Amino acid sequence: MKCPFCGNEDTRVIDSRPAEDGSSIRRRRQCDKCDKRFTTYEKIETIPMIIIKKDNIREQYNRDKIEKGIWASCHKRPVSVEMVRNMVDEIEAEISSYESKEIPSSVIGELIMEKLQKVDQVAYVRFASVYRDFTDVDTFMNELQKIIKKHE
């Protein structure tokens, strides 16, 4: 494992335990060159999921894309790293439980919105505005009205 700080390829495991989600192993490592410590996670490799995009192009599932989309929506919001990781873990668990290994991107988009709505309303509206391609103020206001009605 390469050290993310100095690039040295000689690192050693100093602690290993199951991760909180139970589906991976958390390893604390230390670089033999710079002595800095870092954490890695090992996951069991499964059959890759294929995501079917809106234009019917298929691409391999990429966890980072979901996480980046959520982080973009949560920019300058009181949402912790742990909260984002938990959302991504929950989304991943839901889509991996599907029988089909080809999942429409719309399913993932709806799951992201569902999770964001519970965590932060502003982040939810930000994500929805891009995901649902709000083209005018009226569409945006309609979505806000839905949120307001839920909180009354």
C-alpha cells in the first residue's frame, strides 16, 4: 500500500478490525519512511453493478460519483463527513440488494434525494435543482412549497 503522504510503497498494518458497517475491514497503517499513519478499508469484491444513464449509456458503478454529488450539495452546510459516508453506505446497501445488477441512474438519484431530505433541506434542494433540471423559478418554488407543506 502506497503512503498517501510521501508515496513510499513500504507501509505496515498496525491495527486491523471490522469496520462499523460490518462489510469491510478497517486497517490502520504506518509508513516506514515518514512514520505518518493513515487508514484504509478493504471491501469484498462483488459482481460489479452497472449504472444505466439517462441516455442509455452503461457505466460501472462508482461510489466516488455519489459521494462527490452529495458533497457538492452539502457545500458550506452543517453536514459531517460521517453523515455523508453513512448516506453513501446506505445507498450502496440498497442498490446492491437489487436482484438486477443493472440499475438506472434515476434510482440512485431518488435515493440520494431521499437521504439528503432527511439530513439537510438546503442540500436536498441544491441536489434536486440539478438532478431534476429546474429550468425556471416556478419549478424551484414548487419544490420549496412541497418542503414547506411537510413542515407545517
